[in-house]
Amino acid sequence: MKAKAVNFWQDHSTRYLEMAFRSDRWETVPHADGRGKRTGKCGDTVEIYLCVRDGFIQSVAFQTDGCLNTTACANSVAELVEGKNILAAWDVMPQDVIDFLQTLPPDHYHCAELAVGALYRALANYNELQRKPWKKFYR
């Protein structure tokens, strides 16, 4: 029985490839309006930074030490929430990321859960900083 030949470039959608290799959101934002970090059982970590104006997410940046799948998921989360209001961002689910990427391998669906989990923590942090804005500068 022959193993199926894998061709990375042909087996993935254009959207997946764009999100996996896009690097313009890869940065640290020291005084972000919301910040969330999550480490998965696989050992990958995603930290998401939100910049919010008038209740709308203007930009999303992230850091990760994970694989291409984790990077693709973190970029997808950013793509899905930029321009949305905070309440709408809470509606993003891991399945939305999986559907957006089109060809995320099933054995890496946990990467979507990891990225969305970091988003939720960033949103929760944003909400906390709205109640206690002085905390933003004491991280």
C-alpha cells in the first residue's frame, strides 16, 4: 500500500497559504487595549493584542511560537475580527477559523481553538481595562 504523496503548496487553499505566511501582524503591542495569551497542550503559545477605538477593533497583532498552522489560525482570527465591534468578536468560534482557512488539517484543529482562546482572553482583558483603565500601564 502506497502512502499518499503530500504536496504542501497544492494541498492548501490560497487563503490558508496567505494566512500561514502573512507577517505584517506579527508584533508586540506594549500598551494594547486588550491582551490575551494562551498555551495549548501541544506547547504552542499565541498572544493576541487588540487596538480598539469607539468599541470597534481597529487592529489585531499577535506573537506565536507555534507552527504554520498556529500562525494561520492567529492571522485568521485577526482577519475575522478587525473592523467588528467587541460584542461581535465574542461570536467568533474555532469552526469559523477552520471554515475561513478551508484546508486546515483536521489534526491541527486545536490550533484554531488555541487562537480563539487567546482572542477571548484579549477581549476579557479589554473589558477589564474599560472598568480599570489605570491597569493598562502596569503590565
